[in-house]
Amino acid sequence: NAGVTQTPKFRILKIGQSMTLQCTQDMNHNYMYWYRQDPGMGLKLIYYSVGAGITDKGEVPNGYNVSRSTTEDFPLRLELAAPSQTSVYFCASSQRGSGSAHYGYTFGSGTRLTVV
Amino acid sequence: GNSVTQMEGPVTLSEEAFLTINCTYTATGYPSLFWYVQYPGEGLQLLLKATKADDKGSNKGFEATYRKETTSFHLEKGSVQVSDSAVYFCALSDGGNQFYFGTGTSLTVIP
């Protein structure tokens, strides 16, 4: 059971470069999320999706884009990387939206991104 | 708005010591409350949860009771082990599309 798989695990980007963080889940969950974890700041929601073809902004969406063409995949795109985007990024999924929030998330193992 | 406040870390305990990590919350309505654990190099894992007032969540020897009157959900364990060394996050859900996380408390257990 793979759960939620994120790639890459580590990446160093130069300012202005772009990259895509990959996230795949094999649990047929309809809800997927991207969070960033900054030291001492907890987790902040970047984007989320309630199903294929539907995405919405979270607390901190600026500088990021997402797409959800399939139930399984929810990639996060960084355009024009900035040092402020240095963080650890977590993808998560859940079985349903409100109501299933009671069941909690399944998290990936994270991507550590450094922008220099 | 919704928010979660956790006690500052890091916390260092000797093996078999008693653990308490404090968590208080602010929310409208009746949120569900959670504790997540993050082991080194891994993602967050659900440790326990409680969905209504006075519920007690428990797992792996950890417990937390949903106290509406004090808006708290403190995590406790009677006897910690070295393998419990991790970062612990308190979180709440108001049934909407995101969780609200505390800043995390790092626990180190020494033999």
C-alpha cells in the first residue's frame, strides 16, 4: 500500500527557476491538498482539490499553481522560484471533504525545497 | 477564525517519564481535534482524534481528552519510550476544506 507518494524528496533551485512537485495517491481519495511547513510556523494550506478538474486556493497560494486531471495525481507547480519558497512541502489526501475531515489526512513524506 | 496553540518545545524527557504536551484552540462551532506525529524524515501520521466534547482519543499509549470548557486537547502518555521521539502537531477541523495546525512540539526521549 503506497498511500501518498511525493517526488522528489529534495531539490535545490536557483532564483527564477521553475519546477513541479509530484504527488500521487492510490487510495481513490477525492480530496487532495498541498501544505508547506516552515520552521516554527506549523503547516499552511497552499491549494486543495475536491476532485478531478476542481481546485481552489488555500491560505498561501501566491507563487504556486496546481492541476488535477486525474483522481490520483495532484502536481504543484512553482513558477519563478523565490527564496521565500524555501520550505518543506507536504501533499495529503482524504476520503471526503467536510465530514470526512473527521477521519484525518494521509500525508506524503514531503519534499524539502531550497531556493538559492 | 480558527487557530491552534501548542506549548513551545523542544521537550526532553528520560525514558519512562510522564509526558504532557499542551494544546488549546480557538474555533467557531464544534470542531474535531487531532494529534499528528512526525517522525524524522517522514510525513505526518494521525495519532489520535476526538470529534466531540468529552471524547477521549487514544492510540499507542497516548491519550487526549476534548475539553470544550477549557478549549483544550492536551496530549499525555504515562511512560515515554525512545521510539516516541518525534514532532507532535495538534490540529483542528471545522468540517471545512482544511485543517488548522499548531506549530509542533519536538520531543526527545533519552535512555
